[in-house]
Amino acid sequence: MSGLEERVVIVTGGARGQGREETEHLAAAGATVVVADVIEPEGDLPGAATYRHLDVTSPTDWADLADELKNTYGSVFGLINNAGIVGSRGRAGRLEDISLDDWNRLLEVNTTGPLLGIQSMSRLMTDGGSIVNISSIAGAGAHLAAGYGVSKWALRGLSRIASMELGPRRIRVNSILPGYIHTPMQNQTPQHFIDAHLSLIPLGRVGTPGDVAPVATFLISDAAAWITGVDIPVDGGVLG
Ligand code: NAD
């Protein structure tokens, strides 16, 4: 028994990459998972998971999902704010060059999206809950990533403040700071950046979604019952 049986967990951006692996891992632990994404999942989801179209930047989509979940399950226990984007210039972008459109979009998806998720899902966490925000080592200033790093730094701040506000309702809020993880998102990353970053990883390899998913499941579960408001790097040792 993992303690996640009969608990409903929402995973944004769960159609592919890290979110997909988080979905598989949570479902294997017994959770009922709702994958909320703008794209449909590749291949079959595990039996205990369902897909729901949702744009994390849309308050209407979040309100519709909340109504649906309330009617179907009555309450929700977990939320993984995993959906994210790197921006049109990928990790090569610099603050000096970033366009206002890119800046606004990065903050909208990576920071405002999780805020909307916390607002709408925490209302359904009527018997405690756990929220995990997928930030990044870029959100700790680990490398140049222009607006992406700022949006992920703000997400850490959102986590910390939410953990303080929601703690009295037994809702925990934590962040994971992944390092370089091999997913479709990295298709935009220049090879010279990957080579340079690899030399900074003490464990000597890039990460996989399988490195992050067990940590997300742990934070959602009661095994982390007295952990809230923290940032956990999963980065092969980059932040040390
Ligand atoms: P990915 O691009 O493979 O997956 C991102 C998912 O988010 C996709 O399924 C996409 O459709 C979804 N998404 C994007 N915009 C959305 C929106 N507006 N509404 C709903 N869903 C949306 O990337 P990934 O590597 O799996 O990234 C997962 C999270 O991890 C992101 O927040 C990312 O910033 C973060 N992260 C990634 C890395 C890495 O190296 N890959 C490192 C640190 C942090």
C-alpha cells in the first residue's frame, strides 16, 4: 500500500516527457491520475489515468476541470504543475535579446499556469493535499536561460508562499528543480550547450524522466507528510 490508492492527482503537461513518466509512476503507486495537457498523450495511458484537454494559462479550462472533478470524484489530493515551455530561442536566449512576447509567454505558462492550478485545485483538496511544482535548476540561477530562468525562479517563490498559506489546511507545496533531462523539450537546445553542461554534472550523465518521477511521487505521498516549502534539486549534483 502506497497511501495513494483512491487519491486523485492531476499532472499538467502529462502527455509526454517528464509529465508522462510522473503519470506512469503515480498510477503504478495506485493513484487515479488526470493528465491535463494541450496535446494528446502518445500511446496508451496506464489504466488508472485519463486524459483531459487543458491549457494551463486558461482560467476557464481550470474552472471546467474543477467542476468535472468535483462531480466525478468529489475531491482531489494531488497536483503536479509540470507543464512548461522554454521559449522560442530555447536556452540560448539572453535577457538582452528576449522579446516581450517571449517574456510574457514564459511567465504565463511557467508561473501563472501553476498559480491558476493551485487556486482551482486547492479548493478541491478538502482533506489535505500535496502540490508539486516542477521548477528547474535554471530557477536557481544555475545557467543562462533568460526569461525561462526568471519564470522558474518565480515558481519557487510561488511554491514557498503557497506552502505558508495552505499549510494550515494540511496542503503541502514543494518544488523539484530538475537539471538537464532528456525529453522532447531539449530538442531546441544547442549541442554546444549540452556539451558544456555535461562537464558540470558530477554524476557524469544527463538525467532521464525516470530520475524525476519517483521524487514527484514521494512528495505527493504521505511519506513526505512533514515536508513542505522546499526545493529539491534532481540534477546529478550540479547545485550541490
Ligand atoms: P516537454 O516539452 O517534453 O513536455 C512539456 C509538456 O507540457 C508537453 O506535454 C506540453 O504539451 C505541455 N504543455 C506546454 N504548454 C502547455 C500549456 N499551456 N498547457 C498545458 N500543457 C502544456 O518537456 P519536459 O522536459 O517533460 O518538461 C516538463 C517540466 O520540466 C517543464 O516545466 C520544464 O520546464 C521542466 N524542466 C525540464 C528540464 C529538461 O531538461 N527537460 C529541466 C528542468 C525543468
